Amino acid sequence: MPKTYLFLLLLAGSCPAFAQSGAPLTASLDNVRLTVALTASGQPTYAVAYRQKPVVNPSRLGLQFVDGHGFDGPLVLTGSEVKNVDDAWQPVWGEVKSIRNRYQQLTVHLRQPAAPGRRLDVVFRVFADGVGFRYEFPKQPGLQYFTVADELTEFALPGDHKAFWIPGDYDTNEYPYTVSRLSEVDNAPLVKASTAIAVRDAPDPQAVQTPLMLKSADGLYVNIHEAAQVDYPAMQLHVDRASHRLTARLVPDAVGTKAYLRAPGRTPWRTLIVSDRAPDILASKLILNLNEPAAFATTDWIKPMKFVGVWWEMQVGKSTWSYANSADTLTAAGQLVPHGRHGANTANVKRYIDFAAKHGIAGVLVEGWNVGWEDWFGNWKEGVFDFVTPYPDFNVQEISQYAAGKGVKMIMHNETSGAATNYEQHLDTAFRFMNRYGYPAVKTGYVGRIVPRGEHHDGQWMSNHYVRVAETAARHHVMVDMHEPVRPTGLGRTYPNWLASEAGRGNEYNAFSDGNAPAHETILPFTRLMGGPMDYTPGIFKLRNYAAGAPQRQVHTTLAKQLALYVTLYSPLQMAADLPENYEQHLDAFRFIQDVPVDWDDTRILEAEPGEYVTIARQQKGSASWFVGAITNENRRTATLRLSFLPKGRRYRATLYTDAPNADWRTNPEAYRISTQTVQAGTTLRLALAPGGGAALSLVPMN
Ligand code: NOJ
Ligand code: CA
């Protein structure tokens, strides 16, 4: 596509009269229209409409500084520019092979009317499916280093929308979603009852996290989030229950302020994605488009993959991360005899490597391999891990040679227990260790309270830390999957080795808590995944009686739904989370996990409704094969699948992994059927999904 840059000057020079009576500035693309104006008292506001319907009514813009001279008082407009961009780019990995980036940009130049006369730009980009905007601080004599006390950005919603939200906790996003009207948002009981293992700190009972998914009474879908959260805290939203006005709340730092910035500089983009069709929200590339291109040129070492791991067995209490603990015995001679339940022992790791090699799964993750797990979290310590010292029963040399001999990649695990400073001190040694033993990827973790003490997982300091880790990993050619970080904002475009994050309530909650409701996975694509891939750890096959000492626990899905999640929850690093012995019981169903790719040329959101159902078809990268995942919430449902995305005139062999007629996540979750049939572009399939159920399909061309 040829690049077309049309530069159009709307207003130039100083225009003080605008503050009183000037015509508003506008920008629009297709059905989306943005209006920017100054109020009579000189406050900048913006409003967004979609097909003439208000998405946000005139809403405040601005920032408060600690020095008292921020952009919260009256401002004057000194000029503005509009430009149009329409180009395309190719992601290193992703849901589609090429992404169109088409927008109209409006830059608004503002100035304080009185001394110190500081200048602020607000840059808006209007896309066909929404708007992004950010504050930019141009280089100027009166503004060098400054501290943000608060951001005043508002989203004045025109109605009491239905909202899919999690509480505005500064340290964890591992919450189930609440579906309620905005007027009903109340955090406090949720935060109190949370089983999240990070510290809970949510002082505002009416604040929610983003991505926030909203639906208006007349069927407008609106998603509010941000893009490119770099060197700035996460934005949460305070909900005014009476007026439905949302106000930015930045996660504070250890001394109670929000962000240390300097000019020239800028904030992350604030994003609004809007459509009258729910599938358009999932198909949006607005957030990725607002991120910077890859920060480094050579990316051929980045290889999306599936992996198994010495992991679920610890989650369900079958083995332990720690080598030694209170179940050990001491001999009369003072010798420690470990309890024998340490998961990451050489023989057990080899068993996973054998399974991966036999079934064509590329990677093996091992947790609990290094010294420190005896006392790993809870006491807000400086850090107990050095990331390079294996337990005596984990022979790293032998294991890496064994894996290499079988063509299997090892995945490193670096749990920091929240001690980020300790991790930074060891980063280079940790990555050199991975290079030495041939680990191409690392899963990091931040369970517990953050050190530096007083910092939060979602504050500015930690947001810089995650980027430092991704950058350092890139220098060492290591791919990263972060657990317990701030929720993503599309930075996987800029750091394509940052393949995945957890940053949400994963499948693991089914192991150690009451778990995730059947609707959970139908909400995640509209919320957590709007910012980037999620390491949800799907693929549990033994859905009941897996948790030691807790027979009542069960995964809240059927087995077929676990398969469908490989398509509906996109991640270029995707785990097959269950134990090899549980997969051995159902190798016919495991076949789908073997076949399903983690990198795609094309994606079609066939049907979707947050909280209800999601059906997605994706085309394998570099292949004509397609894969489909369909999931439902607790309600039984028939998914109607028109295969119009297939190329005309070509016959496909479809393998259907579906719920058995009597399947039900509560009573009969492991009942599935596998069938095959010949299909083509004109075929319509009706898939019966059980309560909490799903269906997974592979479609392979026949000639
Ligand atoms: C929480 C992570 O989400 C989980 O995957 C990991 O096993 C534990 N922390 C231990 O690091
Ligand atoms: Ca976690």
C-alpha cells in the first residue's frame, strides 16, 4: 500500500479568541468523529461520536503538577495540524500477517496564558474503530524536569453502561470480572475476598482497571485502555456512579506522587475502541498501531512455541517448588533427607522432555529448579533468588544436553518474588546462564510486594522495570513471558521478544482457589487480551479430582472448551498445562494441541459477545489450514459456523473436537467426541456446546 501523507494546516498562529468562542476542532474517519474544544474558562475538552451517537460527551483533558504549574488551569490554543496516514506493517508474530494503520491525526498546541507560559500538545489519532490520544511536552525553556501529581483525563459516558470490570488494585489484576452497571461499581468486598497472592492495595472503592469493556443500552460496545505504557504508571479509572463520568487515576509511587517526567516527553496513549458489533472490538488493531515499531532489527531468533512444564503438578500440590521444607527429616547425624516431592528433579524433568519430544511440543518449562523457594515470599524481603544456583537434584548440564539431544527447548523460570531490584542486579548473569545452557525463553514472576518497598506492580518504576527486562532479554536473544506484571498495552510490537504476559486471572486459579467462572474466558478477549497475548495456561484434561486435599475443586469448563481456548485466547507462547500422564489418557484429543499453531496469517472473529460466547477462526502462518475455537459461558449453546472464510472450490478435511451430548462442565466435563467430515466454503456447521463447553476444529486442505 503506498504511503500517503496529507498535511493540512487547519489553524495556525496564536488564537486566544478561541478560548471564548472559537469553533471546535474536529477530526474524523469513517464512522468515528472527534471534537476538541476549550470551555469558556479555558479548559481543553474532547468528545467522541460513532455514527452520530455520543461515545464520550465533552470530557476534560489536563495534568496537575507537583510544582503547581501544570496544565490544570486555563489554556489557550496556539495552533493545530491535521494529517492523514494510511500504511501497513508486518508484525514479527501475531493474529494476522499484515496490519493496516489508517488514521487522521489532529495535533492541538496549547499554552498557559500567564507565566510560566508552559506549552502542551495533545495528539489525537482517529481510526475507523476508535480514538487514541496522548499528552506531549515539547522542549521549552520553562519546563524541564517535572512531577505529575494527577492526570485529569476524563471519559464522560452518556449512560449507565453495563461494565466488565476488575477492582483498581495497584498490585494485581488476578481478579474475576464483575458484570454490573457503572452505577453499581463497588470494589471493597472484592478486594477483601480476593485470593490474589500479591498484596492487595485498592484504596479507591470506585476505581476499576483497564481494559474496561462497556456496553450501552442501545448496543454500542466501547473499550477503554491505553497503548505504549512506557515510563508512566498505569491508568485506572474512578467511576462516578451518579454521572457515569470516569476519571483517570494513576497508580502512585512510594512517595505518593505519580510520574517523574521531563521535556521533551509524552504520556502513553489513552484509547477508546468503539463499534456497534462486538466482534469488531476483538478485531481491532488500534492499540498495536499506536505502539512504536520493533526496537531492534534482527528478529529471526524469535520463535513462537508451545510448551509443557513441571508446573501444574506444583499448582495442584502433587509436588513442590522447594527442595527442602518442613516435611523433611533430619538424621541423627544432622543430614537433611528431603521429602522426595521436589518436582524439578532431573528424572522428572526428563520425563517431560520425553513427552514433549514424542508429541512434537517445542518447549519444556521447569519451575522450582533454583535455590530460594524455601522462603520465597511473604516477608517483603530483598530477594532470595540468584537465578543461577540449581538445587542439588537438578542437573542443569545433563538436562540441557538431554533436551538438545531430543530437539526440545528448555524454558527458564525466574521468580523474583517481587524483589525487582534484586532481579535487576542479577539480570545479566541470569541471561548469560540461559545462553550458556541453551534456554531461548524465560518466564518471569512477581509474586508478593515489590522491592523497592512502597513501589507497586503497576506504578512508573515497575513499568520501567518490565521494559528493562524485555530490553536486556533482547540483547541476549531470550524471549520473555511475564507473570504478575502490569497489564499489557501492546508493547509486544516494540519488543517482539516479549511474547506473552499473564497479567490476569489464569487457569491456575482452578488449582488453588474456587476457580474461574465459565463466563471468564468469554470476557478475557474483551478485557485483558486487548493489550496483548495472555499466558492463560490452557489445556487441562483432568478436570476434577486433581487438587491434593481439595476434592471439591474442578475446572469450570469441559475438555473440548480447554481445546478451543488455544484459538480463542491468542498467545505466541502457549502452554499445554496438564501433566503428561493426564494427556496419555486422551491422546486422541491431545492431537488438537499438537496441531494447533501459535502464529497466524489471518483471523476472523465469527461471533462474540462478552460474558456469553466467542467463536474465532484463524489461518495457520504460511499454510492453507484453518483452526476454529468456539466457547460458551455456563449456558448450553449452538454455534453456527459458516465456513465462508475458506477459499472457494477447495475441499477441506475437518476434524471436530466437540462436547459429547451429555457433557456438562459440572457433572461430565471430560465427555468429548472426535469426528471428521469433508467441508468447503459453502458448508455451515452447527456445533452443540455444552454448559461451560466449547468446540475446536482443524481444517486441512485435501489436495
Ligand atoms: C504465580 C504464577 O502465575 C505461576 O505460574 C507460578 O507458578 C507461580 N507464581 C510461582 O512462580
Ligand atoms: Ca499469577
